[in-house]
Amino acid sequence: MKVTPTVLPEVLLIEPKVFGDSRGFFYEAWNKQTFEQAGIAENFVQDNHSRSARNVLRGLHYQIRQPQGKLVRVMAGEVFDVVVDIRRSSPRFGKWVGVTLTAKDHHALWVPIGFAHGFCVTSDFAEVTYKTTDYYAPEHERSILWNDPEIGVSWPLSADPVLSQKDVLGKRLNDVELFE
């Protein structure tokens, strides 16, 4: 497994060793020992799986209490995955990184606590799975406006995004509860 820090060094791109032949492929998606050796010593408690159509945009989400680290992977299709540093004390506060994740490349992205997360679907559809380090708690979930000009994410959308009501009502970075 190859682990590469992104421009937000705590956010890691994970490239598993994929073994393929005429029958298909195999790779280890999760191995506690291997991930601990790579610096991700987490106890995952929940797996989530979503399916979305082209131009669906989900995010930017986080939980202010019961915060979740997320290990994100695409099982079908392609997404542009975005992570924003929302730690006020960070020298990278408000900065973002975007990574294309595809089912074909099998890469994963580690999103630690203290970061907001979202993605938009750039293929006809995509299925995204992610492991979390704490349970979903809707009363603690927050949503930052996907197009907050202070953050300035360059989403690769081919049309207007398809948003949930929660994401339509997202707040600007300066108006949400954040991590210190």
C-alpha cells in the first residue's frame, strides 16, 4: 500500500496493491495492521454506502460533536472528492484539496477529524463507501455551503449540481461551528 499526503498533509491518498489477471482483481481494502503502520490507527465503527447520479453534490459535511474520521472509496463510477480544513488553529484553515476517486483505480482517501468532506459525481452514477470512526449523529451534523466563495472549491460539474435540502441550506464557513 502506498500512502501519499495531499496538500493538506493530514489528508492521505491511499493506493492499495492491486493484484489482477484475466479473472479480475483482488486487493485488501482494510487491514488494521497495515493502516496502523501507515499512520492511520483508527477504530472504525460504521460503514456507509451511497449511490448518486451525475452532478449530484453531497457536502460539505462534518459532525461538530461525535466527529468522524472517514476512509472514502468509490466502488462504481467516479467522483471528485473534496476535503476542507475547518480547524481554526490550523495554518491551512479554510484551504481545500480535491481528488478524483474512481472504481477503476481503487484509491481511497483518509479524511481525519477536523475536516469537512463532500463529493460530486462526474460519471453517469457513482457508488461511494466510507468507514467512519464514530456513529452518525444527525443532531451534530453541520453543512458548509458547497459554493462558499471564501473556500472557493472548483467543482468539475457539467451542469447545475443536484443538492439535498440540507446542502441547499448549508452555511458559509464564517457562520458555522468549527473545530479549534
